[in-house]
Amino acid sequence: MSIFSYKDIYMENGKRVLEVNILPLKQCNFDCIFCPIGRAKEKVDVQKSFAGTENAVVELINKIEQEQIDLVFINSKGEALVNDKIEDLIDLIKGKGLSVRLLSNGYLLGDDNYMRIADKCDQVIGELKVITEEDFQKLQRPMEGYTLEKYISNMVAFNKQYKGIFIFEVTIVKGYNDDKDSVAKIENVIKAINPEKLEVVRIEEEPFQKKFGISEDKLEEIRSHFK
């Protein structure tokens, strides 16, 4: 069995998109309490080798060719950048003339090595889920020494030099960043990062939606503010 897993192929702006998870189990530098994948057995922000990756890469390339894929979306169980073969994988996909989109929580994007790898992608997604240091530590439970200020500054630094499309995904969390003061702070972060594309979303996965999810009306109200 492959250590990679896939979502069903779908169309986006006329392109066939393949989403792939390149981690055999959750590997992340955060351990968010509302993560739909579950708890992290360990937090990691250095690259690791995973047995079976080489065979999984061959399988992925075959799937790309057989399914006539246009864009590969690396959307993994945790932080995909910690797979030590991710750069080789991106190079292989780009060598086929395809586009690559990478989802990262964004904390590692300020590191020179990870920045260099992410720079190879056509699109990079970074995230923000809370807007105070206390909530960052409480809800996202990052590795020791991580701060919200550094988290944001890493994404600012990355996008200043990035030539592709940086997509900034802001999650509105009920009771934590859905008030007027928090929305104003988020707006300042958006201005600092200056993303090419902004996505404002809510928590919809069960069982977290009941406690942390906001209504559709509230979400649209906040989206309208950012517009």
C-alpha cells in the first residue's frame, strides 16, 4: 500500500486537479485542538525520511500521466515540507510541465531552506486561525518557542520575495477571532502579508463545528468587511 493518499480528481478553472497527501501519518509543527486529522504523536519542524516514499513517487507520476492532470495540490496530513523528498517531488512534477500548489500552515516559510523549496511552487497557501498569542498557544499548540508574531512575520517575509501566487487562508473561529477588534487585527495582518488571494473560511468539520463554527451570515459579514 502506498504511503501517499489521494482525493478524487476534480475540475478547477478548466484544469484537472489532483490532491495528494505525501505523509504516511500526521507530521506537524502544530497540534491544533480542532484539527480534523486528530492529535499529533510528536511535533516536528525538521525534514524526515519515510519508508516507501520512492515507490509512492513513482505511483504519483504514473497517476499524473494516466489521468492527464494539470495541477497537483500537495495537501497533506500536517506540514508537507517535513517530508525530505518534497523538493525532488516538486521538481518531478514541474518537469512534466504541470503546476504545483502547496498547502503549508505557513510557519516554516520564513526558513531559508523551506522558503527555497516553496518558491518552486506556482501557488502556496499559508494559514491563520487565531489572532492573539494566548489563543495561538492554547488552540494551535505549536512547538516550544513558536510565537504568533514570528508566525506572521515568516509569511510576510516569504511573500515579499515570492514570485508565485500566495493564497492566505483565514479561518474565523467562534469566540476567538470573530469580534470587531479581532477582525481589525486580522485586516492588519492581511495588509502586512499582502497576499495575491484571500480566502476567509470557517470550521465546518465535526465534531468541532458546534463549538468553533460560526454561522454563514456571520462569515459573509466578515468577508464583506475584508472586501
